[in-house]
Amino acid sequence: MKIDRIEVRHYRIKLDPPFLASWDPNPRRTFTNTLVRVQAGPFEGVGSGDAMLGFAGHEHLFVGQDPFAIERHVHLLDNLQFHYGRMWPLEVALWDLMGKITGQPVWKLLGGRTNRVPLYASCGERKPAAERAASARQLKALGYPALKIRFHDADIRKDIAVVAAAREAIGPDMHLLVDANQGWQMPWDASPTWDFKTALWVADALAELGVFWLEEPLHRHDFEGLAALRRRARLRLAGGEGNREYADLRQYLKHGSFDVYQPDVVWCTGLLRARQLAGEVQAAGCLYTPHTWGDGLVLLANLHVCAALSSAPFVEFPFDPPNWTPERRDFILPKPLLPSGAGYLDLPDTPGLGVDINWEALEPRRVEAGTMPAN
């Protein structure tokens, strides 16, 4: 069986009220998704993620090829992303296609360790201390073992006060994670990022509050600075969610930059290299628990990898109501992804990623451009 066709489509919904992402100085009034559709005979695989900029005109590199020649395909996708944008949504679609053809879920194709993935609730907005404390109590009541709080106030002490309020609200038996969002910035964000001394001061303050990890406290290419911070910090350091080159992730391992490795399979590695990296990370005594922020297919792809490979205590589940809900996050899916029980999600045995896209229902939301508007 050969690949017959590849198609890239874009979809968008309006966000009213807007989503105030902590990492974006502009309110997000729309949410744009890109879907990659790969067909082979009667089977179809689908992936999502970045806008696949630069892919148009290169379909012939894959059409007519064996969909199971994944090593070849990853090699060419890496070539393409060097010249253009991130191409891993196509690899996700190929794994979904392989699962559909073989009748196996992706998590079994990758290793099949378990179908149950423990989740942590990942917030997306900065909220006042009292509001975040109330949200933390609600999430604890829902059974999540951990909550991630985002930073980005001009006054770091206000961010730390939010963490302190959440800790007081939930007590000592729920983990708190903190994302500093200093590793990368939106194209229009010219604000300064932390230096080493600032990051160390924050790490010490958060350690006093029993924070489990501090995420991306320095620039994504400061391998040595992150390693030095890790040696001095009294809490775990996490990062690597958006590094485009696999060599970057190997540099983190070489320098000992992180305790927790978070490369998103749709944003950074693809699934094949995620399997390789997860083995290396866990052999080094570190945690592999990827970034999953995006749409429902992005989340699913990362959850399948974690189910197959990760021994981490929890994996990111983007959830910050009322402005970031499963209904908004997963609008491209027939129904939103929800936890199967208190703080976990069980992946099904259905083939591929486990979902079939209703293309007809999505058609009213189809747009020509896959890039996100600046506001």
C-alpha cells in the first residue's frame, strides 16, 4: 500500500471572551488549527500542529511511498524543517495512518507500556492570587495530583504571591509546578527575559513553597547556564518544549541542564525521535513528560507517546476554565478529550490516535491561512 494523497487544511474559531495566554502579550481572540490529512487506499491518517509553512509543493516526496517507511519520512521532514517550518504534524498523521492500517493504537505501535496516562492540570492564564487559589482548590477536588501555574508579571514577587496563595489553598499534598516562560517569546514580544541571578532567586523562593519543578527559567539555548542553575537549585528544572533541533535536546543531556524533559512531539521531535529521546532521558535518571499545549490532536499525540514510553508521575493536560476549556481546545475533534477518572486518562484500543475527523462538520470553520493572527 502506498501513500496516495497529502492535504493540509486550516481551521479557526473565535474566542469570546478572549484567552489571555500568560506567554503572549496580546489577547487571543481566535484559535487556529492546522490539520494534515494523509490517505493510502481506504485508510486515512490525521495529524495537527504548526502551520506546515513551506510544505506546499513537496507532497511528491511522500506520495507513492510506503507509509511504513517512517525512518525515511522523518529524514526528509527534518530536511524540510531546516529550510521551512516545523513539519512534525505530517509524521503524526503517518503514525495515525499506520495504526489505522494495522488496527493498532499508536501507543501500542510505540511500545505499549500502558494505556493509562496520569495528568496534571496546566493553566494558561495569569490570575490574581485569590482567583488562582480558588481554581487550585477546584482542581484538587477533581483529583488532579498537580497544578501548573504560569508566570509573566512584570513584578516577579506578584507571581510568587500567586504560588503562595495556591499552596495555602491546597495544602502540602498536591504538587505545584511553575512555568516561567523564559525560554522563548512570541514574535511580537520584545520584553526582557530573566538573567541567571533572577532565575536563581525565583528558584529559591519557589523551593520554600514546595514547588515540584520550575520550567524554562532561562533562554532555551543557555545549556551551561541551565546546568549551573540546576546544580544550585533546590527544586527540579524542566524545559526543552520548543527546541526545534534534536541536537539541542542532546546538548541538554550532555550538559545536565534539566531534571525534566518536555519536548512536544508535534513541535520538536516527532514520534520516532520522541521514542529515542525518552529512552535516553530516562536512562539518565530524568523525567520525560512533554509539553502538550495545542489542540486535541496535539494532546493525543503526546499522550500516546507518554502511554508507550514515559514513567513520569504526570503529563500536561491543558485546562484552565472558563477561558480555556476542552470544548475550545478540542474543537476539531468529534468530542472533547476528558479525563477518564480522577487525574488520569485511559487511551482506547481503537486504531491510530483513536479519533476520526468529521470533515463536513468542520468545513464552516475552514480558513486559507494557518498562521495565528497577532491579535
